[in-house]
Amino acid sequence: MSEKINLAQSIAAFSKKFSKLNEEDKDQFEIPVSKSKLLQDEITRREEERKEILRHRFSDFLEPRTQDIEQDEENLIKAYELFCKVTEVCESTAKENSTARLHTLEIISPLCKRDDYTLGDDFAFLRLWFLQKNPDTTVIPEFIRDENGQFFLNFIEKELWKPSSLEKEISTRILA
């Protein structure tokens, strides 16, 4: 019994002394965090920041906050509707006359003049918005650049589409 009392008294005495230590002295008793743990925490934090940035940018297309984005979405839909109408005419004409047909269906659109779409990453967000709006579509919009450097909008079969790494990231992190 006296051993328990001595042990209890020792613990109480140690607790009392430890609580009297100032903050600088307490730092000596803290267990250091490993560098790999710190690195992993930093990676996790940055991944969460990236995910939030992507979510915010994509939400700008789902719920447009600017007229520019609304206009871009409208321009893409108009190009899609034009593509569908021309394709329909081509298919009906092909049934009547199988010797004549169109070679390409490249569309000139205001989107073709926007560097943030043709050269930047924003088209990934617009394209994924298009897929959200038209889930049953069989075609996907893409830009084609001719030998003179001019961009055209085209629609390719959905099966032939290869999503960019950004589109894959948005699809898995935001849309999943």
C-alpha cells in the first residue's frame, strides 16, 4: 500500500513540477514531428487547396457569375446546334446521293478567338460543363488548329475523345 502512495506522491510531485515549467522548457519535452509527416501534411493541404480551386472554377461554369461565361456557354451550344443540323442534312443527303459529302465540319465561333480556351486550360471547364448539360450527346467539342494557326471548333465522336489530365482531375475530384 505504501508503494502505491509513494508512486502516487511521486507522480503528483512530478506533475506539479512539470506544470510550473515555463513554455520554453516544455518545448524540450515535446515529441518532434518527423519530416515525412510534415511533408505529407503539406502535400495533403496543397491537394485540398487544388481541389477547392478546381471546384470553384468549375462552379463558375455551372452557375455563371459573369456574362462572359454565359456568352461562351451560349456560343458553344449554338455551335453544337449548328453541327447537329449540318450533320443531319449531310446524313439525309448521303442517303439520296452517296457520291457527294462534306469533308470537314469545322466551325468558326467567337470561342476560337479566346486564348484562354484555345491555348489555356479554361476549355476543359467549358467542355465538362457541356457534358453536364448534354449527358446524352455522342459528340464532344474540341479545337482544331489549321496550318495557318487559326482555330476552328469541331465535334468528335465521344468514343474518340481523350480527356486532358486536367479534365481527368476535375472528373475524379469534383464530379465523382
